[in-house]
Amino acid sequence: MLISFENKIISSFLQVNSTLISFPGVSYQIMHDLLGDSPDTPPRDSPSFFDITSNLRVDIEETARQGQFDILRGVAYNRAWIIGQRYCRSQNSIDYCEQHLHDLWYTYHHWSKHLSHESPEQDKLVLNILRLRGRGPLTRPAPGGCGVDLARTPDGTVWNDLPFLATDMTDFWLNECAQMDANQRLNVSSFLAKLASTRMVKDRLCQIALILFRDTFESMQSLGSLDDPDNEDHHRTVHTLTIAALLPSACAWLREAGHNIILLTDVSWNDCSSSLYGTGGGRFVRSELGRRAPGGFGPWRWLYWFKRLHEIAEEAAKADEKRLAEYATKTIDVMISHVKQRNSRILEVFEAEVDTLQQDKDFEGLKGQF
């Protein structure tokens, strides 16, 4: 299957560049039925269209799993090129290209899943998407030559709004978070947090952080251990994940996108694509801090996460889970640094709570920061 898929990618490059790209061990038979810019693509509501999409995604998953990242780079380039060609050289609605947008984000998702969060290549993935946005709005001459048509979708304009990026990445996280192994979960979280730190798509990628923090800090998960087996499991649900399985991902968000999270906290941001994403977990809503916090980001909720990290560090230390305790402690330091640098509204809220929060030992690190 992989060799066939590589042939298709090479074919798409030949269409664009008319040059031969070398991949060791690959046959160069031209096969453009999947990725070529064919006018014969079946309608989106036909069974054959969904067969093509399904087959493409199976190939993308397998290619990512095998670490064939040069091939994925070709897929991503090809999807973006086809969108531009099909819209600019026809009078068809951008709706005809919508599935290519979804496939593009699907490619980046699986690419990030199998690319180490420690690799500089992950930063290049973020740059690739920033460059897509930098292309500006996709336009073509309007009929009659008067003005231009904009490629508007229900989720914004191609490319400057990066339509469906936030909603697709959120869906991928919801559907696959529990199924991924520990490294994949951390890789994806680091990638998403880096994307979110650029403040693209109106900060809506940060709704994924809200979902993750709810599962990590606000729900009734058991502590677990970083040494527990955490392999891929397509039958696992998020409710069975432990804090240890989720904490590295949450810490990646607080480390990579912490400044942005502070900004959103200061304005009580809750512009999620679904109201469910911003709601608090059971442990949180029953807490004293939770009863004072609306949905989404906000000072009271940030303070709750801060306190929970102290509790997790203490619980992990008692259980002799030194690495887990270290994760929590380092993240506490990162949160203190961010809130201090921004002189955040969080400090004003804390300062006003002389008889409550300022008497809690878990908030000692915030004293003297305002």
C-alpha cells in the first residue's frame, strides 16, 4: 500500500514541477487518480467520493506511522495546490474544495502524532501552516471582470482564516486522545500548543487546552504512574486515562502556550466552537474556586489548575512517583513565571483574597508577585 501511495505523491509533484523527485526504492509509474488535479472527481455526496477520501486517509496514517515525512510533505503541498487550482481556474464554489481542506489538516495531525515533540522539525510544521495563512485570501476574478471572488467557507476565508483547522484539530483530539500512546499524545499536544501560541484562528485552538485541562485537573482521574504501559489502544476511553497519562500533555500546553493562556484568562475567553468545550469538570464545579468561575478561561479557573498541580505534586511524591512530581513542580514554576511577566489580572484576584487564597500554602508562590 505504501509504495502505491508514494507513486501517487510523486505523480502529484510531477504535475506541479515537471521534475523527477527521488525516493529510494520507489517505482515511478504515474498514478494521479487519487491526488491529481482531475476534473473527474466524483460529487462529494457520492459513495465513490467517500471511498477516495477514506483510502487517502488510510494511506496518510500508514505513511506517518512509518516515518515517511517527506511523503507527507508532498501530500500537504499537493492538497494546498489543488485547492488553489480548482478554485482559481473554475467558477465552482469553494465548497467543491472543502474536503481537500479537511484532508490537509488530517495530514498535519498524523504528521504531528508521529514526529517527536523534541524535534526541530515540529517547529517547521507550525511554520508551514503559518505560511499557508500568509498567502492571504484566496481570490479569483469575478464573473464579468468586476472585482474578485473570495473563497469563503462557513468557517472563514481560505487561506487567511485557515478554515476548519480549529474544529478539525479539536475533533481529532476528542476522537483519538485516549487511543494514542503516551508519546503520540505528547507529540500532538506540543504541536497544537505551538500552533496556538501564534494566536491563529482567533485563539480557537485553545479550546483543546480547556478540554485537556478539564480531563487532567478537573475530573476524578486516578493518579497512575508514568511507568504504566500506555500503548495505542483503540478501545480505551478518556475516562480510563490516569493523571499520569495526561499530565505531560497538559504541561506541554502550559509551557508552549502559557503566555496565550494568560491573555485569554485575563479576558475570560470562552469563544469555543461548542459550549460543551468550555464547561468545567465535576471536581472543579464542586470546588470553592469552581463555584466562582464561569466557563472557559478565567482567573478563578487558572488558580484552580495552579492549586491542583500542587496537589498532584504532593500526591505523586507520597506515592514515590518522582518523575510525575517533577512534571507538576516544573509546570508550577512555568505558570508563576508567565503570570509574573504579564502582571496578569490573576494576581489582582489573588491579592484581593486576603482571608482565603493568601492563607493557602499552595499559593505561596504567587505572594510578592504583584
